[in-house]
Amino acid sequence: MEKLNELIVEAEPRAQELFEAFIKESAEAAFLEQGKAMDGTSAVQLVIENAPQISVALAALIGTLQRRRLRFSIRRDGIELAIDGAAGAG
Amino acid sequence: MGSPCIWSTKWSQRRAASHSDLCDLSEVRSEVADILRQLLMRTIRGPKPPHLLFELITSKRQSAYLIDRGDQAVILYDLSQSMALKRLLDFVEADRPYDEIAKLYAACAGLSVADESPALCAALLSMPVPQEGEYLHNLGDLLAHYQAFKATLPGLMFEWKSSLVDGYLLAHEMAHFLWKHPDELMTRLKSGAESAFEYALGQVCYENQPNFADIAQHWGELPKGPEELEKLRRDLVNRRRSHEAKRNHLIEEIACDAYALLMVSVIHMSVWQPKTDDYEAVLEGYLRFAQTFFLIVALSDLHQAMIRRAKHSVASGIETEKPADIADMHFRKMALIYSMTGNAMTCLPERLRQVEAFPTVLQGVQSVIVGLKDSFGALIAIPVTRLIRAQLLAFERQPKPAIHSEQPWHQKLAVAFGRDRPPLTYTESAVNALIGSAEGSPDSHTSRRGRRPRSASRR
């Protein structure tokens, strides 16, 4: 599988607005993905392609997610990153 | 010349890979994807939407998934969910006793928590099942349910189970795509789903009905004290509040189920629709299809419900308050009866297909489907749920055994997927890796086909 240095923040649907604001304001190549499972659960993902490192904007987003007590997880190329206070989403 | 059919991109392949944690996708036979794509095309009215992608996954989660990304979307089709449902149908068709079905559900629930709790996964994969199930009903009622269920089985469309199960799952996901890009049919289904929502709310949350106490006590079959009745009334009020808060989400799910119901019935029309002008015979044929479809949805509902209970047990303990959405799939199942009635109406000749006929047809569909639902509940859903709940509770209260294997499910999945089903989906080497070699496996004797069903009195 091709490596893209892809960073994915997955969270519960309530995080959608925050993700949309990040995409609008960030210069990085970022996309919003909405997932719906057959079991009725859903989640939103912020996908940042070619992310070299956790940027200032992303660090601010993580801080907001934590303050709002939204469940989220972060994966870089499929490997989950340990972020203080991040509960596994979904 | 239209644009070439593109089903897969690097983006969708990456998502499929990240959602496949059960088996390497390269181990899946390539023709399986071709067959499923053809079936998916039959659930679409018109050409393939250019931005719809399709990938296979094999996940411990056991649930199909649709990801929307702007104007693109990918259906991640989960083979483990499809295989589990087909095997459950095999057991029901063969009139297997509840214990084999319970083992399968427990294995599926265990698999879903393999990462969070390897010890619980191992415990559920080797769950002991007592010979006698813990039924809710007395023996007389149980036998009546069994006789009714047994009489229904020969009329169901088991020989089409592969295309029925896959068609249901594919069309449901397709409908989520259409929800965001609605055509005329989806617009109509959206409106029907709103009425179905109200119908299901009235059926599920009956706390305001004048005969609440009668319904709650199954007309005297299950006597309850005043405190129990009051607790049930409060539970129903909470449930109503939860369903109403998620009204839009539930209406989307109901519309997607209705889309799947309609498209799967169209695909199989030549099977259930007799060649006759006798509308009663056509209606009877449709009800046979509707019962089969409902059975698949009921098996799927219980599948996801047991997974949720295992996750609930790991997260906070099975005796803590259940998550508010735990009954959503049951709610959707009830709404399906309303959607089925809409379809059944089209079996009537035009002179009878009037709005005034709807309540009578609804009553007819309801009595046939609710009869099946009640038997399914009494014989399968209730004892299976009780057994798995007891297992979860026992596990929570006991000291946790050490797990020596990194993957407690590895080579033990015969109990969930069997040995005769996977050739359609996985290569032989993948099958052996997942469920162990055919020789000498301790659970091989329980997963082979052809085991004689037990008699009614053993159930």
C-alpha cells in the first residue's frame, strides 16, 4: 500500500463543525470524510494529506477537541498516535 | 460511450486497508468483488454514479461502512458481516437448536472486542452453552411458537440467501449514498420514512396506550408488579425521548432500509411473484419475501445487538445503564413493517389500491410479520441474549485469565464462519489461517453441516 504520510483525526459527529473550520482556515490539503456504518453508528474524519508533522493549527484543534470532551483518535498512515486525553473514537 | 466504470482509487484502497483488521485483502478471491459489484449494480436504478467507489473489507467490527468525501463516496463491504449472517440463516434453515446460534453470536461479539479485551474475546469464542436455554415463555407457549416458526420455514426463500443477504447490505449502503444525492425514488422514500417513524414510535413506545399494562404483561402471560410496570413506563418514556432526539438520523436509516427492501424485492421478483392475475396469490408471494427479508434483518439486529453488549461490557460493565442508541435497530425493524405495507399495496389491483385500503393491508402485513418476530424472539433472540448477558456478567465478576496469544481469535473462527462457507470469499490458505486446518480442530465437529437437528422438545 502506498504511503502518503496521511494523518486522520476521527471523532464523533459533533466534531464536524470544528473539522470544517479547520479545513477552511488551514493551508494544508485537508478533507472531511463522513462515515456511516450498517450498525447505525457514524463518525467524522479529518484527513490531512502529506502532513509533515503536527502543525500549530492541528495542535489547536486537538486542544479544542479535548476541552469539549469529544471522543477522538489520531492515526498516521494507519498507526494510532498516543495523544494525552484522546479517547478512542467510534 | 460513457466514462469507464471506476470502482477503486488509491484513496478508497487506503480506507479499505485501514478498515480490514481480520484478514489480508489479497487473500480474498478476486471474483468475489466482481460478483458483489454486479449485485450492487442491480440495486442501482440507472448507470453507476461516477463518484461511487466500492471496496471489500474484512473487519472484526462486522459492519459495512460508507464513507463520504465531498462528492465521492466509497462503500466498504464487510465480508465478515456477510458471512456471519449467511451462516446464521443456514442454522435457522436447518432448524438447528438455539445453542449453535448462540455460539455463533457469542463468537461474533467476542471478535468485535478482540482488541479492547482479548480475554473476553477468548471467553466468548469458547462460550459453554447449557443444553436447555433460559426461555422467557412457558413450555406450552414455546411449543406453539416453535410450531408456528417451523410451519413458516418451508415458505422462506433460503435458496436465495446469498443474494438476499448481500443485496440487503449493499442496497442499504447504496441508499446512504443516494440520501445525499437523492433521485425521485429516494425523495419518495424519505417522505414514507417519516410516516414509518411515527408508526414505529407508537409500536415501540406504548407507555401512553390505554392498555399499557396489558401489553407490558403480554396479556397476562408475564405478570409484573406495580413497581416493575412503573420502571418499564419510565424506560419507554426515556426511549421515546432518545428516538425523538435522533429523529433525522433514524428517518435516514428507515429510508435506507426501505430502499434495500424495495430493491431486493425487485431483484428477486421472479422468485416470489407467481405468474397469475390473482392478486391474493401475488400478495401471498410478497409476504413470503417480506418474511424472509424480515428474518435477515432480525438476525442482523441481534448480531449488532450482541456486539454492542460486548462493547458495553468492556466499556462500563453490562449492568450499567445501556447506551441510548442500543434499541435503535429494533426501532428500525418495526418501521420496516410500515415500509413493507407500502410495497404490498402495489400487489393490489388498481381499483383496490386506494389510501383507505392502507390500514387493512397494514394490519395483514403486521399480523404475518409480528407472528414471525414473536417466534424469533421467543426461540432465538431471548435465550441468546440472556445467555450472552450471563456470560458477560460472569466474565466481569471473575478474575481475568491471562491470554498468551496476541490474537485470541486466530484459528478459532470456525465457530463464527464455519468451514463450508468461506470458499466463496477467502482463498484456502486464508481460511486455514483464520479457522485452523480441517483436521483435529477441537471445534470442527460443531461447524460441519449435516448435523441432525434436535427435536422440538429439546428447544
